[in-house]
Amino acid sequence: MSEIPEKKPTKPVVLTCAQPTGRLHLGNYLGAVLNWGRMQQDYDCFFGIVDQHAITVRQVPAELRDNTYSCLAQYMACGLDPARSHLFAQSHVLGHTELAWILGCICPLGQLERMTQFKDKARKQESIDAGLLYYPVLMAADILLYNAELVPVGDDQKQHLELARDLAEKFNHRYSDTFKVPEPFISKVGSRIMSLQDPTAKMSKSDPNQASTVYITDRPEEIRKKIMSSVTDSGAEVRAGDDKPGVTNLLTIMSACTGRSLDVLQSEFSGKGYGDFKKAVADAVVATLDPVRLRYDDLIKDREALNKVFKAGAEQAQAVAFKTLSKVNRKVGFVERPR
């Protein structure tokens, strides 16, 4: 009598998504994407490129398409492996907008109007489109469609995740248990990388001073120029501290790139000037990012290969999405779709 094969334990589902809005920077890489790559061994990872979210602000269609391909190539160059994860474009998977409509029908309008991001963006725009208000419901659908248990989120997205949790609980209470209530994933590994020109603010692609931001596709000479011109602090001592935000930021960057602790680095550069220190930081960043850039340069040339990755990722994601949507449709009372 043959033995029944032991069922492999199911890996927890992790989902994280990003808009295709341009190049990833050093802060994205060291603070988030590098960790996502490490998660692929222990989690069932869904990495979405949310192009439907992107059109909540005016887009040039050709640029949006180019940026979507670029985002996929950057993900892969940073170590996200389509053989171990599900890499997909949001618009390629049926179910995101359908589930968003159903969730929107149980979401109080006032809850959306109180969203901090909506209020901030609404203040800056003369005309406000409904998509901006509905953005958090679509984000909730992105998460719940795959029954994600863990969602890596930054500070600016915590409120949106809370809405996803509220809607999951509300749906489960009204129609019976359907969705897992997602939890925020806070990695123990990761670095908060600050602007090179204003180390009290996070590094950002929207910074008007582009000398503040190192991109993963920057050439070595660009990286060296930005690091060497970065803001330091008064005095010449290479040490971390609240009174030395510029040097602390550079030490954090070097520590993340080399794996050496701040204490070790402070000892190593004791008695040395900022010039030597900055050169060493620049060398470490170049050594970290140049293989990523070279990989990206190869990937972005081959759209046929990228389309194959999109196709495979969409098929994998769609299989999960259809199962969830079928269950949801039945529970809310929709007639089964004719076959």
C-alpha cells in the first residue's frame, strides 16, 4: 500500500504593490525592495504594478506603458524572481475593479473623505476626480482579492491598510467568513534613507533637487557626484547622532550597502575627514547598485521577454482572483456566470 504524500504547509501570502511612476531610488531599494527579495523563500509573494491606481492623476498614455515595463524590469533587476513570485500588472487581472465596487458598496463615504492622503491631495488640486476618493477601496480590493495575510506598508499607507482590515471584517460579519484580515508586515531588516541634500526628509523621487536622490539606474559617475556633494554637518567627526543627521544618513547608507554596523564604521573612520568618508560611501553604493543597473539595462531592451513575465504572472494571479471573486459573488447574491 503506497504512502499518502505529506501535504506541504501553505506559505503565508504577502502582497505589496507599487505604481509605475518612474525610477526606484536607493531608499526604495535598501528600505523595501531588497527585503521583498528576501521574503520570496518563506512567503507566497504577489508583487503588483498598480497601473489602474496610477491614472488617479493625469498620465501620458505612452509614458505610462513605458513606465510599467520599466517598473517590471527594475523589480527583476532588484532580485524579484518571476520563478518564485507572482509579478503582474493590475490591469491584466480581472477582479480588482469588480471587488472594489462590491467593497465600495459597504464602505461609508465619510471614511473615505477622512483619508489623510485624499485630504492632502484634494487641497492641492482645483478639480478632484472620483478616482482619487475611491483609491483606498481599490487598494483594499488589491489586498483582499488574494487573501493576503501580510502587507508591507510605509507610514503613508497605514491608514489605507486599516480600511482594508475594516472592510474585510465588515464583509465577513455581513456575509460570513470570506477574507483573511490582513496584517501590516514590519520588516526587522531595512534602512530609512534620507535625502542627500536635506537629511531631515526622506529620499524621494519627487524632490525638486535631483542631487538629493540616488536612483538604482544612475551611472557610477552620477552616484559619486551626488554622494560627494551631499550635505554633512559642522565639525569633522564621522559619527552618528541626532546632532549630525547628514553624517548619520551616510553611515546608514554605507552600513546597509556593506553589512557593517554603525559602530564598526565609526571606528574605521575615526580620525579621518569627510572627504575620505564620502569616497568610501560612494564606492559602497556603486558596488551595490551597479550590478542592478547592468541587469536592468539588459532586461529593459527585451519587451518580448517582459511580456512573457507579465503573461505568466497574470495567469497565476488570475487563478487566485477568480476563486475569491466567485466566492464573493455567490455570497452577495449574484447569479452564477453562465459557462
